[in-house]
Amino acid sequence: MKGKYMLLGFATALILLFTGCLQSPESGNSKINNREGPPLFKVTADEGCHDLLAGQNTYAGEVCLSVDGDDLKVTYATSGGWELTETHFWIGESLDDLPTTKKGNPKIGNFPFNSGDISGSTDYAFTIPLSILGGEPYLCGREFFAAAHAAVRLDLGEGEYRTETGWGDGGQINEGGSWATFF
């Protein structure tokens, strides 16, 4: 009899695990994928907006992640006179999947999302279908890591620019390597 109750408890736990991400319409969550429930990508303080740092310590704007329907939107926006010249973005479930050199530094040219030359722009956005991250219900309860790179410049006048590498502020990808960061 004890085994029967354990099996029933296990089955109940599985049902709760697979339905636990769905909430009632009264929960106030938006409609995504034509169903009521929480967003497939939970934007929290850690995953919402991050400072875009130029040259490691200079605030040059921000990188924000949000869900728009069935897409993840990644928006780079500069401020203080900074401009974008190009952007690169990577997202995955493990930093082990991040394209890196033999020394462990990010290979931004191998990031899956690349703006190309956008010199002079003050904002740029990638629209990434959530389906490439596994889609529903796979995304529910998962944690993803992101690396947001930008080449930025500051107009010094008379056709001269200060150029810097920029990263969305977070933890250092390779301790002892470049200052590249992830969140």
C-alpha cells in the first residue's frame, strides 16, 4: 500500500511540475502564445536592463531584454553622446556553449546575433524567436545566460572619435582573461 501512495505522490508532483508555470487569468499576467499565464521569459531585476559599459568603467547606455509576444527583444540604447558601431549577442543555458578562444575569451564574431555596421546609431534591437530557445513549455522555469557586446564610439569633434568595447554589465566571463561580461 505504501508503494501505491508513493507512486500517487510522484505522479502528482509531475503534474504540478508540468503545470506549475500556468496561472489563472486572475493572476494579472499577460497573454503569451494565446494562453493565459506567466510570461515565458521572466524578466526580473537580473534579466531586465543592464548598464552598457564602455572600456570597462564608463556608462554608455543600457541593454534591455523583454518579451514581445513570441519573441525575446534585446535592445541596446546609448546615452551621453555614445554611439553604436556594431553589436553582438549570445544567449544560452550554459556558459560552456559560449563561443570562446582557446584562452576562454568570447569570440564575438561567432555570436549568433550580429548587427553588422550600424555606425552612428544610438539604438539597435534584435528580435529573437523564443522557439529557438526551446519554445513552450521548455522555457518554463529555465535559466539562461546572455552576453551583450557592442563596439561604441564617442564623438570628440572634428571627425575624431574615442572608440571602446562595450559589454552589458554582469559577471566576468573569463577570470584572468578579457573583461567581457555576462548576465
